[in-house]
Amino acid sequence: MTPEFAYFLKVNAALALFYAFYRLFFYKDTFFGLRRAILLIFFGLAIAYPLLNLQQWMSEQEPLAGVIEVYSAILPEVNVYTEAETSASDSYLWLIPATYLTVVAALLLRFVMQLGSILWLAFRSKRVVIEDTNVYVLANPAGPFSFFNLIFLHPASHSEKEVEEILAHESTHASQMHSIDVIISELICIVCWINPFVWLLKREVRHNLEYLADNRVLQSGFDSQSYQYHLLGLAHNHQAAANLYNGFNVLHLKNRIRMMNKKRSRAIGRTKYLMFIPLTALLMLLSNLAACSVGEKAEKAEESPNPEVAEAPGVTAEAQNQPDNGVFTVVDEMPKYPGGDGALLKFIADSIKYPAEAQENGIQGRVVAYFIVNQDGSISNPTLLKGVEPSLDEEALRIIKSMPKWTPGKIKGEPVRVKYTIPVTFRLSAGDDSQKEQGVDNKSDVNRIYTQVDEMPKFPGGDGELLKFLANNIKYPVEAKEKKLEGRVAVAFVVNKDGSLSNPEVVRSLAPLLDEEALRVVALLPKFAPGKKKGEPVNVQYIVPVTFRLL
């Protein structure tokens, strides 16, 4: 579930809860001003409280973004799911958002047309002053209404007393800016049209605005019975409540007359509006608990959508999720070597000693090892992940053990243990004919394969399109599903100077079936924009980690 969809669901759930709360506690009282305020607060809070979750989600993504910014040769993993998730029936799922957006567009168009029709009517109507009030005179008989400070009336259809009552009513709408409430409720309905409780809340907003205006008319000294008969007499001009304006006789007269005749609520009854405070606190608490739950899952997930990092000359850094024994891989602040990444590269380059035996035998390649950056910044548990030859493996581990203390990684400001993986490449000079590099062809400067350059290779359309290509073309092997095989396969390939791909190989194997499928899809990739060093195209190695996961 995407954060945006989760936000949409939370907004609609809150609106449903608020409507139930309103009907239970506030529906029958006569505190119309408080009711107006609480209805507007309902809309505002429903929109605002889930944003706390989105902010949490965004903060959880910042460490990943930081890693991607630091290391130039990063590609996020591709999650490949079972065929059941991409079955033929799922191909019609696009109809759901398409239908939703179509209805939103239609409602928005209706809203704009209604707004335009009111403004056009004001432009065409004659403006006069009646009882010290600016009025737009309707050319044809119609029910009176108002929109912000625009009051529309057909004076010839009403007696002098009725005109006074209408102006008192509509002036209340205008002076108290009731059209703001109408527009807000209309816009919420457009976005959340699928939620029936939103339409019910909009109805309550419209009803309460009429109650406010009716109450002001009676407070102005007009006779209650005469006013109610006036409303009944205008019933034949009833207009739909979906209109943007505040109509004098728009809404159900039965409810309005009942409220006018209802005994005023006791002042002590206002205290019940304080019950809204614990409801708000409960929503905030649930929102924070949900955010914390998401954060913990992101920190402790066994296979996180973590970037695989391609090697730099002599060193590569890779972050993989391994939360065992309190060890994390993605945190708010990643561990830092004293002086930064440049200093780390220099330390390894200055400290590494090519074993004489391996050099004499022309052995070269990449050693992958990981270590733990502890809470005090010390290094522990250096472990070999992929070896080349015993002497090279030992030298890589020796370098790791000799590292100084790091600045520890942090989660929510607290130091934590973080796993860090460093592939160290041992490479002989280009002129040595006896070299036997394992995994990377480096026979000459012309054909040299780089892993970090000034401009990294780019898939047409960017990394997002690459991920989409892989996800659309990979098929989960049936036999692998039956055997419940899942995990991550890392495939390396070379992006040549002309953008073509060559030498695909599995650098992290999982199972033959899954390895073959990953290699098959890599072979389908179109040409990349080649990598460049000092403005010249060069051969660059690229690593694509692909996760196969059964759900």
C-alpha cells in the first residue's frame, strides 16, 4: 500500500468517525455557532492528522536518499513477486483509479460550471440597493439566494415584509461568510466522493448554516410563525442542496421549522464540545502508533529495498539489511568514516598491501566483506562474504580491522549498531600480461572496465524506467515457486562505450533457476547511455540486485 493511498483511507475513516461523533453528541442542540466551528474542524483535522504519518514515511526514506546521493553507482533492488500477483484479473485493476479520477473530474467540472454560472448571473443582473443592502435583481422569478456578499432576489415576487425577512436571512449568510463552508464541503466531497459519510457531513454543514441564518432572523424581531409560513409559501421554488449558493428555502423545511421551535439548549451543554479533545488525542495517538509500527518494520525487515552499491576504484560500499542482534542497515544517520568517504578510500588505498604470492601468480579480483560499526564507533565482526584467494581475503580483513573509530549510525538521535559491507578490488597493473583477474576484464587501458566514473551509465528514461522494465519482464519460475525459493540475486554486467551490454554474470547467486531468470532479463535490456570519464565514453560495470519474494 502506497503512503498516498494509506493517507486517503485515513482521511475517509476519520470523516466517517467524525460524522458518527457529530450525530451522537451535537446533532440536536441549538449551539449553531459551535456546530459550525466543529464541522470545519472535522474537515481540517481529517486532512491534517494523517500527514504525521507521511512525514514519518518521508523521514524514513531520507537515509536511503542520502546513500544514493553519496554513492554514484547505486541501483535499488527490483522486487519480483509471484505470478498470482500479476494474473490476468489484475490487468483490470487500472479501472479502479481510472473510475475514481473520472468521477472526480466530472464533479470538479460541475463545481466550476456552478461557480461560473453564479458569477455570470451577477454580471448580467442589475444591482440595486434595498433596505441599505446591495441586491442583484433577478430578471425572472426564482428563489432568493446568496453567494459570499452577492445577494440575488426577485423583488416583484415578494411582499415588502417578505423582502425584509429574506434580506435579514441572506445578509447573515453574507456577513458570516457561509459560502466558505459550502465551498470547503463541496471540495472535500469531490475528492472523497466515494465515501457516503462525506456527503452526509456536507448536508449537515448546509443545514447548520440555514439554522444560523434562521436564528438571526428571529433574533432581529421578525415573527416566528409568519416567517415559517413564508418559507412554506416558497417551497415550490426548492433548489437542490448541491448548488454552491446559500438558498433562502433550499433545505428541508421540516428540520428548519423544528429547530426554530426547539427550546434553546442550556448553556452548560456547551461543555460537551470538550469531548472532541480526547477524540482528537486518540486519533493522534493511533496515527503515531501506526507510524512507529511502520518504522520498526522498515528497520527490522529481513529484505529491505536497499541499494546495492557498485565498486569505486579500490573500494565499494554496500548497505544490506541484516537486523539480527540489533544490527541495522538503514538508519536515520548512516555511520561515517572520519573525514568522509574520500578519506575512507584514501585510507584503504594507502594501507592495502598486495600479497606477493597473489601478485606473482597474477591473481586479482574482488573481495567482499562486511563489518559492524558499533554504538561507540568501533569496528567489530569483520566477516568474509565473497572471497577470491586466501591471501587476498586475509589482506582485505586486515585492512578492515585496522580502521579507526567511525562516527556511529543513529536512529532518532540514538547510536545503534550498523552493518557495513565493503567490496575491495585487487587489480594488477594494466601492462602485466600474466594477470588473471576474476570477474572483470582489465587487459588494457583501452578495454579497461571502470566501476566509478564522472558520469555513470544511464538507462533510457532513468532508474525508474529500468526498474519498471525489469519488473515487467521478469517471470517467477514455476519450479522455484513450488520449491518456495526466494531471495536476492545480484547480476553484474558491463555497459560498453557504445551503450551496449556485455559480460552479464551472477555475483550473488541464489538458486540456478532464479539466477538464470535474472540473467535472461538482463540480456533483454536495451542500450544504456554510456558512462563517461573526463568526457570520454568508457566501459563501466553495473550491478543490478533483484529480489524474488513469494507472498
